[in-house]
Amino acid sequence: MTALIISGKDIAENLLDNELVPRVEALKAKGVTPRLIVILIGDHAASASYVRQKEKFAERAGIVAETWRYNDSVTEAKILEEIKNINEDASIHGVIVQLPVPDHISVEKILRAIHPSKDVDGFTPENVGQLFLGEPTLECCTPKGIIRMIEASGEDLNGKHVVVVGRSNIVGKPVAILALNKNATVTICHSRTKDLEAQIAQADILIVAVGRPEMIKGDQIPEGCTVIDVGIHRKEGGGLCGDVEFASAVKKARAISPVPGGVGPMTVFCLIENTIEAAEKLS
Ligand code: GUN
């Protein structure tokens, strides 16, 4: 049996036409055009590529996305001042600071400066807290996108064992909480986990966000598992790969997300959806 390929790209395209465009049209009829500011610091190649994808998708949804670019040497004070101005500007509905930022800028300080109602990345302590409490909020984009992909693949999270590999603040931890809020039983694994193989062997749903190329192989994946691969890496010989070795994993999984065309487009989709949601609430 070959696995179902969970195309985040197709899901995002479908939802763009059927959900986002009508919501933007309704806002425009009220005289509101959702506006997103992306703060991009320095010339990180991957960030530049992600930001382009965000701009393109925003344009297709009919919203305004502006990238405000700053040199590596920009001061933290300058970025904090820009965020303060954005918070006070009623024509702006969402702002994100593309990560990573240079070492002299504190991510914590920057994120705490963003008003939670405009925090369309869902990274501020307030929005993370709401997510933790299971209250409606602007949810972080990659975790939100992952849950939608799992559900779109026909999997009900209720009562399922979800194993998350990776404990970052932007993927591993929040996706574990979202899965828990859907009544899954959740295990979070990380670099100090003693027997990773034994944990993975229990998964109905496996979410891998470790940032190591093809770390998880097919022989580790339980038969019939739903696999979500969050990693994206350039291969030495060209092309892209994820944190999961796709060729072997596809033989064991019930359903698996590809790289590229899996989680990435859903992250972008959720960012634009959050911006529309923020505009609906703020207007
Ligand atoms: N860098 C990698 N992923 C993300 C993301 O989802 N949001 C932001 N702001 N930066 C990132």
C-alpha cells in the first residue's frame, strides 16, 4: 500500500480560494484591506525566500504585505521603535519579525513589544498563554498548519498517540499543546530523550521538527502512522529534503507530508489567515 501524500500546497491553495478570498472580499466591502508588515533584518538567504513566499500568497489573497528591510547593524532600539509605531497604526493589522535576528537583538524583547492583537505569528507570551489554556487566539502558524494537515488527511486526533520530536518554542512545544487540546495523548521527545526509537514506535501520528536532514528513517516508523515532516534542508547534491527520509518512510506510513510542498505552504497560509482574522477583529 502506498501512503497518502499530504500536500500542504494543495490544501493551502484550496483554502485560499474557498475561505480566504471571500473573507478578504467581505472586509474590503466594509472599506478594510488587511495589511501585514514583515520585518526582515539582515540577509539570511532562507529568510529572504520565506518572506517572498509570504508576499506572494498575501497578494493572491488580496491583502497588502509589506516587507520592511533593515541592515544587520540596525539597533534593537530602532526595531522596538518601529514596532511601537506599528502597534499604534490603525491601518496595520498584523506584524511579524522574521527569525532568526542578529545576536545583538533580543528575540524575547522584540516579541514582547508586539501588541498581541497584531501578533499574527502567535509568538507573544499572551498568545502562547491563551493557546496553553485552550482559549481562542492567534495561534502560531506552523503548529496550526500541521493540525489542519493531519485533519485534512482524514485523521481524527481524539485519543490518538501523537509523538513530537523536537521541543522548540515555535513548533514542538506549541504543536504538542494544540494536539493535546484536540484530546490526543502527547509525547514530546528531544535530544536528551533516552530511547527515541521506543517512543516513536508508539506513534499513531509522528511530527518531526528537529532540523536534522533525514534523521528519521522508514524502519523507525510504525506501520500505518501519519507522518508530518517539518524540516527543510538543502541536499549537497541539489534538491531539498526534510527531517524524515521520505523514500523509506513512504513505504511504512498511512499518510506523509512531502518536502517541499508539505508544511511550508501551510505555515504561509496560516500567517495570511491570521492577518485576516486580526483585521476582522480590529475593524
Ligand atoms: N523563521 C522560521 N519560521 C518562522 C516563522 O514561522 N515566523 C517567523 N517570524 N520567523 C520564522
